[in-house]
Amino acid sequence: MAWALVPAAPRLISALGLRRLVLSRPVHISLFITCYNDTLFPRTGRAVVAVLERLGHTIEFRQAQTCCGQMHYNTGYQAEAMPLMRHFLEVFRDDETICIPSSSCVAMIRDHYPKMAAASGDSAVARAVEKLLPRIFEFSELLVDKLGVIDVGAFFPHSVTLHPSCHSLRSLHLGDKPERLLKQVRGLTLIDLPEATECCGFGGTFAIKNVEVSAAMLSDKLRCVLGTRAEVCTAADNSCLMHIWGGLSRQRTGVRCLHLAEILASTEAGEVS
Amino acid sequence: MSAKQDIIDRIRNATGGSSITSEIEYESINRHYRQAGILDPAARIELFADRLADYGSPVYRCAESEIAPTIAGILTERSKTGLLVPRDLPRIWLPDGFYFFRESPDYHELDSSEGVLTDCALAIAATGTIVLRHAPGEVSRALSLIPDYHLCIVFPSQIVETVPEGIRQMASFSTLPITTISGPSATSDIEMTRIKGVHGPRTLEVILVT
Amino acid sequence: MSVRVGEAATAPEFPVAAKKLVSNAQIRQNVRRATDIIRNKRARVVEEVDDWEQLRRAGHEIKEHVLRHLDFYLQQFEAACTRAGGVVHWASDAAEANRIIVDLIRAHEATEVIKVKTMTSDEIRLNPALQAAGITPYETDLADLIVQLGEDQPSHIVVPALHRNRMEIRRIFSEKMNLPELGYEPEDLTAAARAYLREKFLRVPIAISGGNFAIAETGSVCVVESEGNGRMCLSLPRVLITLIGIEKIIPKFRDLEVFLQLLPRSATGERMNPYNSIWTGVSPGSGPREFHVVLLDNGRTNVLADDFSRETLDCIRCGACLNACPVYRQTGGHAYGSVYAGPIGAILTPQLQAMQHSQSLPYASSLCGACYEVCPVKINIPEILVHLRGRVVEEGHAPIVERLAMKAAGYALETPERLSLAQKAARIAQIPFTHDGVIRRLPGMLAGWTAVRDLAPIPKQSFREWWAKRQKEPRL
């Protein structure tokens, strides 16, 4: 518990150059990594763990977790999403604080679980959803709203541009939270992304079902990202980043895509490996 | 089955409706938007004038006793010899030395006229809107439409601030034909370039009585 | 009832139509430019209204109230309109509406009509029906005229010719109006339209209009416009025929105070559009001597029957969702195969046709939510899109490969053990496609992804594996 710096020691924190690092009590946080982060972006999960542990909090990872059901639900397979929701409710039944490093999965839960619960006709499920909603936090919400911290002690000496993903923007209304977190990162140069609020064209199965339109949207996004000349493009969603990176890589641009958590996890000692 | 009965039945099947409405439900609609203005009369008049300026409509201000000479000045400046007027427009507003014909029912005559002079029923400051009421003797729809030039007299007491206030006044003569005019006829159909004057009067000018 | 929505029943699927349009640089540029301008104008005039959210809420609630009591309000409208000297007709579908209108025109032995912009008439394909009956319709809205003379289809609800630039319009007008010397400036083109149409306004004795709002309490109709062609059509001819979808009813005159604030700011980015005409039946000594209203169902009751997506009928046709939509902005309106394009078209067109056609439209969206954000009556379009996708799947219209893939994925995601197995299997399966640490080509459904994007291979260790390993290690 070396990092469990409590409010009683703000002077010490300041003296150590760790001002505003931790001013809250240690919180026990259950991590819902999401199925695609688990599979495709485990590094994001390791970064989330690194940031939260550095701030003195403890992490729980429930191995029984799988998927929120978003892909099925949004593609029209609502019946298939139902058991995934029930499973989610069961796994996270007792957790007080649940961190989800993916805006679109948080949006799935907040926007659609209540309707799915109503459609299930099962009042126990409806109650479980109602109880769940105040306990889930997207990663930047967790830091800023729940833990009250914007300076997480990160160091990242690169130029970065932020793509505010559609779910961050219009469903979660994250506002400037990701930006505020990034602005506290030492060494980081944040460059405004032109036409930032435009969708990158991912949209889950949309990217496959409507390849041409998705590609056209992506090319507009890439033009804006490349226009910033930033070394790194970040977002609160790896789904968008997977899409944007796919285009950047195909064009051999050398621009990297990193989840917000991975930048916040970086220190003088280096990035999350 | 008649189409009417068919449609009504389908609606009832869809909604479970039963041909009654609930006045209470209608009254419970949330209307937390602004119902009334907050500006004092002088500011309200200025807002109206600003909005008209935004539409590119010139505003002439004058005292009530100066309406006739103001009109004479405008007509002289515009090289017009006269205008058409609705039947009941007060004679006292019309200057000597120009013709003022009562409305003609012939569309082609309206089309070849030099313009039209009218008053209005009310005006809305927030949107720069002039409201015409087409009662017999007042300006007809054709008269306010076909001529290429429209000069309109607005009194300060006729100006309300907000759209809800305006609609409430309009409701008192809602069975008469009503036209609201906010700036001159316009289109943006070609490359979103705003062009003033398509089919309605290409020039709208306002005399604002002070 | 046989619903017809333009040519939507036989239109190509969205991805097929979109593919062609996306590769047309001219259309993309025209659409982008036009939607950028309206979006910016809208944002400016919406920002200055401090009670915008309250207005949206009221608009939504009024519309929802009407839909719950639509049978009542339609009959109230009919009674009030009839009292004021109007004649109300009811049409179950497109064919019936066309027949009513053609018969009315024939009764007056007319061979020409002037028309003021009505999307509903495009929906029922009124112009071809008129022409087949020997009646010539003249579109009088400038954009509609461009579309009609160009033998084209509308591509936007509010600005139907936004896919055309001035050079194209000049060519169309010059040919069809026989004006070889016509200039290229929008002013020249507008003046040409004015001269071309004025003769018709003053001569043609019958007009056909749509209606933005039909007021049940008074039997009045309100038409919102900019150019004055609406006023011409509504007040000069002897006979006026107004075609209105049954969802256009509002309860009381006072409700205009909400919609006449929401509509112009959302549609054209104006505080108020230049002209609104409100009339009730016929008025002695002024305007048309004969007034007919045709109330059209044509599938609207299909929409009404689905509790979840009923609010589709709240739409006031402002077009804000089109301008905001990143998909529409890439393709323009023609990709949607319907007179109703963009996000609202993607939910309205298939529902009108009872989900029998246009099943690709609910998928023509990345669900980014920009449409819902700007909708003046708060139609939750992304939610309805997802709901309609559900209906497509439920009714068995989804591709078999996709159904199998989704079933398999659902199975794999049901337990962590199966998920771990699937992760391991995928890691092995990707080996043949991975070169220098990047996947550049995938087979089957996933080929769409790698057509334009790379994919990073699945890392060797999943998060859950890393965590399990870490838990076993002794920690400081």
C-alpha cells in the first residue's frame, strides 16, 4: 500500500512533486475489460491497471466476465444479446465501482440495458440493471468524476491528437474530460483535431456491411489526423482506434494509435509494454 | 369499406385509440420554453429593426404624423409614381402627388404595377416577422405577393417580442388567411448561395413609426 | 392497401447504390459543401435560443400526444375544415391518392397544374400519374424545378437539388428553357426561373401543395417556404388541392408557436423562413374558390403500429439529420433509393413498407448519433435503426452467413472458457494472413475490412491470461 496516499498528506505529495496525484481514499475497482480489449488490446487493460494502482487503488478482475452484447445488439441480434446481458449482471452483481475502458460498451449498458431489461419482462433483471447503472464508469469518468483526479502523474513526450469518439461525445457526454486528463501529462503536446466530432466510419458491422461509405468516412478522418502532424492519435475507444489505425497503417503513415489509458499509464520509465 | 373508416380502424388497431382525446393530457405537455419577452419596448423595437436589417430590408423611422411625407420621400428616391393599396388603408397616410390605386383583381395588372403599400396585423421582433391578415378590405394575398415591391407600415404597439406572443395574437383571427413575412423572398437552392427575390416581392421595405 | 414509396420497392440495396455515388467526386463535393453551409447556419441560430431544449421537448411531446389520439384529431380536422368550406378526402395508399387528385383535376377539365414542393407527392409518384392522365405538372420550387427539368430525383428533403452545382443547373435551364445566352451566376439562374414560372403562376388554374402542419382545432393548414412559389400556388389558382400525410396533424393553433421556432432554425438555419401561409377552408373574395385536402395513409399506420418506433412519425421534415449525417454527407440522397433520404429516410422508408423492402437502410448508419443530437423533435433515430435491424433479423431477412457468424459469436461469448478457446483459435487462424506483424488481407465477410484497412494481429496473450499469470506471481 505504498501508494495509498491519503488526504492527510497533501504537503508531502506536493513536496514529492506529485501534487494532485491522489486526494481520494483507495477504492476497490472491478475492471470490465470488454471482450475486444481482452482479445485485441490487452495492453489497454494493463495500462488501466497501471494507472489505477499507481493512484493507490486496488483492482479486481473477474475471470467469469465476457461481453456486454453490443455487437449483437447493434447488428439486430437482440435475442443473442440477452444472455450476454444476464451474464454481465451476474458477474458484476456485487461490485461497487466498475471501470470500463470503452465508451461504446458503457453506452451499450446505459442506453440499452434498461430497454432490454424491460423487454425481458423479468423484474429481477430490471432491478439489477437499475442497481448497476450508477456503478459503471468509463475510464475517464472514473478518474475525473469518481476519483477526482486529472493529473495521474504521467509522462509522454509526444504530440497527440484526440479523436472524441461518437459514444464518448453523444452518449456519455464525456465533454472535455479526456482532454483535461491529457493536458496534465508532462511532455505531451495536445493538438486539436479538425472536424473532431465527425464519426470515423467504424460503426461495428457497418465497417464491413458498408465498406465504401465507411472507407470514405475514414479517409476524411485520416486527412484530419494527418493534418495535425501528431505522432499519436488517441481516443477513449479502441474500436475507433482500430479503424483509424487500420487506415493509417495501410497508408504507411507511421502514426500510432493509443488508447487514452495507455498514454496516462506512461511515465519516465516508459510506456506500458 | 370507405378509405376513411379503413384508416381510422387501422389507427385504432395500432394505438388502441378510441376517438376521444384527453384535454388533460394535452394540457400536461411540458411547455417550459419562453412564453413571453423580457425586453422593454425600446429594446424590442430595436431588435425588430436589427432583424429586418439582417434580412436586408431597409427600415425608415418616422413619427405617425410624418408617414405621408416619408412615403413621398421613398417613392421619389425610388422613382416611383405611385403604389397599389388595400381598400381600407387610411387615406391620411397617402401623400399628394402620387397615384394610390385600390387593389385590382387582375393578376396581370398587379404584376405590372410599381409596388404595393400595406400596413400589418402585428410583427414579431425576435424573428423580424411581419404578419398580414387577409380580411376583406385589408391587404389580399395576391396584392401582397405579385408586385415586386412591398412597403409596409409597422406601429410600435404592433410589435411583440417572441414567436409565442405572436402566435397567440394570430390565434384571435386564425380563421382568416394569414401570411407571415420575414424578409424578402429568397432561395438558397443553388449552391446554398442566398439569392433575394424569387417569386415574392424582391424588395421589402418597412416604415417603422416611432 | 398497397403502399408505394417512390421507387423504393425496386431500388438497389444501399451499399450497392452508395458504392457508385461515393466514387463520384462531383456529387460528394456538392453535397459536402451544401451540408456544411446549412449545418453552420443551423448551429448559429440554434445557439442563440436559450430555450432550445425546452422547445424540442415540447415539440416531441405534442407529436407523441397527437399520435396517441390520431383518430380523434384527424376527424376534428376534417370537421373544422369542412365547416370552413374545404373538402376532405381520405386515401389509404398511393394509388388511391393519385386517383382522387387526377379525378379532381379532370372534373375541371384542366390539363396543367402548378405544384409547390411536396415530398409526399414524390412518395406517391403523383407526377407520373398526372402525366399518364394527360395532365402536365409544373414544379415551382426552384430545386424541384431543377430536379424536374433535369429528369432527376430529389436528393434532400429541404434542398432537393443540392447535389447539383451551378454549372449543371445552367446546362439544364439553358436547354429546357431554351436560353442559350443564360449566365452562370445563381442570380441569373434564379431570374430565369422567376420568368419561366411567373407566366404559369398567373395562368394555371389548379395548384397542388403539401402541408407542413394541419391544425385539428381550426381545420387550418400551414405551409412553410422561402421563395414565394408556395404563396403563388396557395393563393392565385381557382382550385387548390393539398396532399397531407396523416401524421402532419397538430392539435391547436397555439402549437405553431413551438414548430414555427423549431422548423426554420433546423431546416435552413434561419430564425424564420421568409414566408408562412396559414389558411382555413375557402375565404370569400380571396384565394382559391375550391379547396381539397387529401389525407394520406400509405403505410403510416404501419409505422404507428410499432410502439417502439412510432416516433418516426414525429418528423417535421426539416432535413437537419441529413446535414448532420456523416453517411449522407458521403453519398448524397440517391443512395437511399427513396424520396426520403438520410437517417430519417433510413427509418421511415422500410417502416412505411412494413419492412418488406429497403431492409439495407437500417444498416446504412454508423450509429454515431449526430442525427438524434440535431433532431428538433427528439426522434431517437439511432435507437430506432437498431430496433429495425432487430426486425430485419427477426423476420429472416439477414444474410445467412451473418446469422451463422452471430450465432457462433454469441455462443463463444456466453462463457469465459469458450471465449478463451475462441481467442486461442483465432490466434492460430490468423497465422496464414499475418505478414510482418500486420494482416493485410482476410477472406470471407472480413475481406471488407482489409479492402481498405490493415488489421493488427491478435496479441499472443489476452488480458485475462496476463491477469491470471500476474495473480500467480509473488508481488511486493
